[in-house]
Amino acid sequence: MSPKAYPVVSGRTDLGQISGAEVQQNLIARELSRRGHTISFVTYDYGQEDGIDCDGIRVYKMCRPHAGIPGLRFFHPQWTSLWRAMARANARVYYQRTAGCETGQCALWCRLKMRKFIFAVASDTDCDPRGIFLDTRRDRWLYRAGLRLANEVVAQTESQYGVLRRAFGIDPLLVRSCAELPVNWKPVDLSHERRRHLLWIGRISPKKRFEWLLDLAAVAPEFVIDVVMDTRPDSDIAEQMLARARTLANVRLQGRIQPQRIGEFYERAGLVICTSLVEGFPNTLMEGWARGVPSLTTFDPDGIVEAGRLGAVAASPGDLRRLAHELLDDPKRWRETSERARSYFEQNHGVESAVDSYERILKGLPI
């Protein structure tokens, strides 16, 4: 169950921003389907037919994202349409990712209908009761209820695993996030052109700290920074930041990119930059490592970037320029870092490995 997943499942990039949680669900679903499992999604109504087939995955729709009367829409049509769509999907096991009221709603339906429910953590904020980013007490209550009712809870990192045990008394399972290996990839040296290019992929939100990237661009005109994001502002702050970005000659706002083109940007970047305050396990880091692109990040999941020497970890905007030069001004060091990043990815973050773990979970669930 993933209300915003239809754009990624269908390949419709014109329908809005796609987040990392939806990308992960789609990767897992595709591999499970390839292995013979029957897979369905429940998503919002984006105008598609109910029960539409998307390359072997069935999509059942609930209401439109903002349908209904404010104040009442939470119950109808959002909750009622969710349960009706879950019933039409008629699955043995339901899977939901990311903290939200949907966690409790799905778990309650599964308990009433004697189905199994798996919840997967999408961000560190899903684990710590002091940091759960939910707007209302009602949503927070439903989320906690869903955690208690889930048959299994899945964490991405050792850190998440530990916090869930301490904060909620849950004994979660650990399944590392995944990304696809690029086809026909070959190791590359650091060309002069690649040394100039940095890549940032995300959206404008307080957690992503896009302003740190703009601060870097302002003081480091020697770099060209490709920014892949939805450039349609959804808030006054986003509009202000996009306006500032357009004043910086070395920032290239690429807008939304078709999935088949995203590799072009990784393959010309010397570094992938993550400026987030908090994450789960950034897809951009994994997608970069899969192509041998080191990371320059302010968020280091389980400390693996630093420990594995997969790039560099910055503590402030001022660190970003210095660390970028330390990596990019030494081609030998960059190549060694690139090789370690690719090797680490192959050992830990392949889609097949993640789905092997999910198949073991599914087999362990009592029918």
C-alpha cells in the first residue's frame, strides 16, 4: 500500500515528485513479480483505471489526493476508499512503507480481515518517537498502533534497528535498501570535465537542506552542479530557493528526469552530494555507488561512508567545498574511492539480495 506510488509504478513522471520510499517499493515489487509472486499496489486516483495492469503489477485506486471536505476527508473518502481498495486487492500479505496514519489504517484492516501486515521504515524519523514528522496527534496514534499490530517491522540500518528496540520495544528485521546495477557499466578515470561536475537529487524541504547546496554553489563557481528535482514550487520557501538557484550561473536546474535518463547525470558527476539533516538510506548514495561515484554527504547511515571510505562526510556548509576538492583534486584517491564504493554496493545493496530477505520474511509469516 503506497498512496503516491502510481507515478513510479506507471513510469508517469508528469504526475509529481517521486520519493525514495516509492522507488524502493517499486524495485522490490518488480523483482517479487519477476519471481512469480502476484503483486498489487493501492495508490491514489491519478485518473487511471481501477485495477490497471502496469507491466504485470495491478494497481487499485483509492480517492484522489485532496478529495473530500476538509475536516471530514480523513475519514471519507480517504480512509473508506483505502479499505475498499485493499479489499479489491485481496492479498494475503500487505506491505506499507513510511510512517503515517496509513500504517495504523492498514494494520487495523489486516487484523480485522486476518491478513498479514509488514511495515518498513523509510526514515530515521520513523523510529524515534520524539522525531516522528506527523502533523496531528491522531496520525501519531495511528502510526504507533500500526507498529504494535504489524506482524513484522523492517529496518534499513543498524541504527534504526537499535532505536526501534529501545523506543518501541519492537524486535525488527534488517533489510538493506537497494538499487539497480547499471547495464554495461565500466570503471572510469576522473576526467577533467568530470572533476567539475557535482550532482544533487531531491526536493526542497527542511530535511533536505537545499540551501546548503546553494551556499556551496555561491562560494565554489569552479563547480557545475546539476540539480534534479521538481521545479514547480509548492511553498513560498521553495519558490524563494528556486529563485535564488536561478541566480547562480553554476547551478543547472534539470527538472524532473525520465528514469531511463538519470544514469546520464550520475555518469558525468565526480561526486554525488547529499545535504540532508536526516534520511533513511539515501537512494542517491546507492545509485552513485552502483556507478562508482563517491559521495559527499552530511548524512552518513550507520557511519558507512566514513568507515568504508566511500567518499567524505561534511558537518557544515563550509566543509563541502574543502572536501569536494580533497576528493576531486587527487585522481588516484578518487579512483580508489570509486572502486570501494562500487564494491560496497555489490556486496550490500543489490535488488536480488533485498528481495531474498523479503522472501524469507514472507515464508516465515504464519498463514
